Amino acid sequence: MVVDTQNGFEPLYRIAEVAKMLHISRASVYNLLRGERIVDLGGKGRKGVKLVPASVLHEILERKTKTFR
């Protein structure tokens, strides 16, 4: 999914898509996203689709990336 933002268009990813990209479980994705800004399309206290902006995903990947020396 792609959303129009102030800086242009930014892709959004579902939790399951992020888990598949990173080869981790969905529960681990929720742990990585704790404290990050995501888009929640569900009502307050209800189940709903949660979308992760590409910028947040990029920050997570930078933290998880290790440098081999």
C-alpha cells in the first residue's frame, strides 16, 4: 500500500509482510515496533490492520544490521 505524505508517496507494509521480509515471527515484529509510530486502522481497543511506514522499517533494518570486521 502507498500513502501520500507531505514529502511525497511512502509505502506502508503490513506486520506479516515485515515479518516475512526479516524472516522473523510477527510477535518479534511487534517487539521491534514498540515505541515506533505506525498506522493503526482499527478502532480504539479493537483489532485492526496495522501498517508500518517504510521510514520506520528502514530505521529497524539499520539497527539490526551488523558490520563484519
